Amino acid sequence: MRYFLELAYNGEKYFGWQRQPNQVSVQEVIENRLTRMLGETIAIVGAGRTDSGVHAKKMFAHFDYNGEFRLDFIKRLNSFLPKDIAVFAVHEMKADAHARFDATARSYNYHLSPHKDPFAYKSAWVYGRDLDVDAMNEAAKLLIKKGDFESFAKVHTDVKTTICDVSAAYWQMNETGQLVFTITADRFLRNMVRAIVGTLVDVGLKKISKEDFKQIIEQKKRSSAGASAPAQGLYLVDVQYDKELFIHEYS
């Protein structure tokens, strides 16, 4: 049987989602706990591969298991997991459902604190300089398209294409006074969101113009874009799938 875990994690102490030699990853921790609980080796496949220090408020991962779950399965699993990883639901899926390849869209938030905040330095980019948010939003509109985003991709990766279909990209102020960047696309490249945020901050500082930002996209060179924003401000907040893939939810 194919199942999806619906979960969240604070990535501060992890070397990203994916298993890494000699480093602790979110995937490794969950696989180890599931293997102990279910009495057989369990391998999971995530909807994405968040980098070291990046968080997820809503992540999915699939695994196969032919046994039966106890009624308190999710409660027991959460008791096995560390406090910075939580499972909200287990979904029984169609047999060929894939957490990564069947995702139709993914959304990220990036949190930027425009003033010194002793409670935000581990969960946002504390950035104490004035920014022209209107200019940043005007530049962000240039991202909304199906196009080549190689300028914002980590170099020397094994991706076959740098084409992404971005359907939303905007900044807004949240209730705590933080600036939050939201971006939604069918897929993302390694380091893409952090590179976009760093470059949009350059727009907000008047270092570059909207036209400069447009040219950066068109140049398809990572060296043309700005520095990557710090990892702690980035959150995967949603992964979307066709409803037909879901059969039953255990919550």
C-alpha cells in the first residue's frame, strides 16, 4: 500500500531534507523512527529537497507498507519523533502516487524582519535597512511566467531543465510586522527562492532597477543575480496534488 505522510519540521538542526553521509537529515530521522515502529525497513520519498536550515510548514513524503496501522499510529509516531518534526496525517493513496513527481504546485514563504528582533533571528532574515517594497513587488511580477530561471539556480547541479512555471510572486506585511515573500510554481531549482529574495532585496535597496532585474532573468547566469538570502527565513508552506490520488486519511 502507498501512503503519504503530511508533516512539518523546523530545519535549524538538520542538513536539509535528503539523506546525507555523515550529516543528520529530516528524511533519515523519519525513516529510522518508522522502521522501528513498523518492524520493517521503511524508505520515504519527499515532495522536495529543502536545503540545510530551511523549514517546512507543510511537506509530504510517500512510503510503502502492507501492514495495518494502530488507531493511535500518528500519536505514537509523533512521540517517537524529535520535537522539531511533527506528523499531522497519513493518507492512503493510489498505488502509483508519487510525492515528488505528482505534485502540481509548491509554495514557499520567505520571512524578512525589517528591524532588529531578538525573537526572529532564528526564523527570519533580520534585516535592519529600509526597503522599497513597492519596487520589489513590481520586479517580482516579472517572475510570473513559464520561463528559464537559471540565473537563480545553484550551479553544477544535475537538473535536466531550468524551466519553471511560476504562478505567484509577491511581498506583503504580516501581522507581526515582517515582510513575507510568497512564491508558487510547478517546480523549483536548488537555491532558487533564496537567490530570488536576495536579488529582490537589491531592488528594494535601489542597487538595481526593475529593468536590471529583467535583464538578470534573461542572462541565465547565476553570477548576474544577487547573493542568496539566509536559510532560516525560508519555509515550504504548501504542496498541491490532484484530489483523485487520495483514498483515505488517518489523522
